[in-house]
Amino acid sequence: MLATLTFVLLGLIFIISKLILIVPMREVCIVERLGKFKAVMQPGLHFLIPFIDRVAYRHEIREQVLDIPAQSCISRDNIQIDVDGLVYIQVMDGVKASYGIEDYRRASVNLAQTTMRSEIGKLKLSQTFSERDTLNETIVREIDKASDPWGIKVLRYEVRNITPSENVIHTLEKQMEAERQKRAEITLAQAEKESTINLSEGERQEAINLSEGDKQRQINEAYGRAKEIEILANATAEGINLVAEAASKPGGKQAIKMRLLEQFIKQTGTVLDTADVTVLPTEIAKLEGFFEGMDKVTQAASQQGVK
């Protein structure tokens, strides 16, 4: 009797467990009736027909993160690198996730690997580091487009590690060292060039200053000579005017002739004293005394006549 009661109680518990379905908040359940899709059970309490209805699939509706294993890729410049990453997905349609694909998680991982390999092949090694955000966006767009029939949404993709091979790393280190040395040589060359330019500019400015100074000196000297000539010309003109005025007076012409004669005789005597060759008789130099005596005689005779 006790055994029968226990058996009946266990049967009731089993039937109740098949009758009542409690769906957690984080899941959706796909119910089939006699092997055919019946309904999508949202979170909450639901009743089923025992042995006729059954929960065929349970799907996590929260955001899921899937690890993308590292794989070998070839960049556009034929460099082998290992790349891994993370893909974030979310189930949007439980029916498509159940009947549209066998295993959407594994399919998402495989699709992310192939897409990543394809996109890496379009970029150079340097671009895979500098354009990582663009690479992530491109992979998300391609995966989301292909996974739409699966009822999932690819939220984002993140490239986690990009690891070149040992030989590539060694080559890159040598290239970076050569690049640093090149930049140092360029800097030194630029400094030497600027120094040479500054020196030449200084010499050029010095030459300009010297030429400007010499030009100003010549201008000043020319101005001084012109001023001197002007003064001499004015003095000569004034002397000529005075001589002309004196000549117009009574006895002026005789005085001028006498003065010219005196200058001639004086210059002739000077020439004869300093010259090595005698050109004229030396007695001509004594004419000055003769004329002086004649002048005195004439003046004395004039005074006596007046008396």
C-alpha cells in the first residue's frame, strides 16, 4: 500500500513537472507539439500538455561574448601574423536561432574567423595596427549581414591580439632602428644646412653693410668736392667781376697790364730757378727790377709835373 502511494505521488509530480513551465527572465523557450513548432514561451509561467508539448530549445537572450581563437593570417604585404579576438552577439529571434542554424555560436565563431582572415588580407601590416577600429567595424558589418537568417545580432567585434612571427619582429626592429638613424641623420643635415645658411646670410649682410658704407663715403666725398668746386667757382667769378669793375675805371687797364706783366716776370724767374735746362736768357728775370725803377721814375715825374 505504501509503495503504491509512493508510486502514485511520484507520477503526479512527474505529470505536474510536464504540465507547468517556468521560463527564467534571461531565456526564451521554443515549444513543440508532437514534434512541430508550437510557440515561443517568453519569461514567466506557462502550462503545457504533458507528453504532447515539450521544450525543444532554450536560448539565452542576454548579450553573449564568444572567444575567437588565434589564427594565422597573411597581410597584403605577405607578412604572416596571428590574430585573435572577441565577438559579442545577442539572440533576437528564437525561432530562427532554433531552426535556421544548427549551432549559431559555433557558426558565429567560424564566420568571424573567415571574415577576419579576409579583411586582414586587404591591409598592410602597419595598417592592421593603425586602423584597428575600421577593421572591427568592417568585420561586424560583414558578420551581421551573413548572420541575419540565424536570428542573431552581432553587436561588436574586437581584435584582441595581432602577433607577427619572430622573424618579422626581428626585421621590424631592424627597420625601426634604421628609420631612427635616418631621422637622426636628416636632423643633423638640416641643422648643418641652417647653420650654413645663417653664416652665408651674415656674410651677405656684412658685404651689403660695407658696400653701403663705401657708397655713402663716396657720395660724401663727391659732395665735398662739388661743394669745393662751387666755392672756388664763386670766388673766381667774384674775382673776375672785381677785376672787370677795376678795369672799367680810369687807369684800370694799365694797372691790369702792369699786374699781368709782374706775374709773368715772377713766374718766369721761378721757372728759371727750378728748371735744370735754361730755356730763356736769365736777364729776362731782371726785367722786374727795371720796370719797378721805371714805375718809380714815372711816379716821381708825375709828382713834379703836378707841383
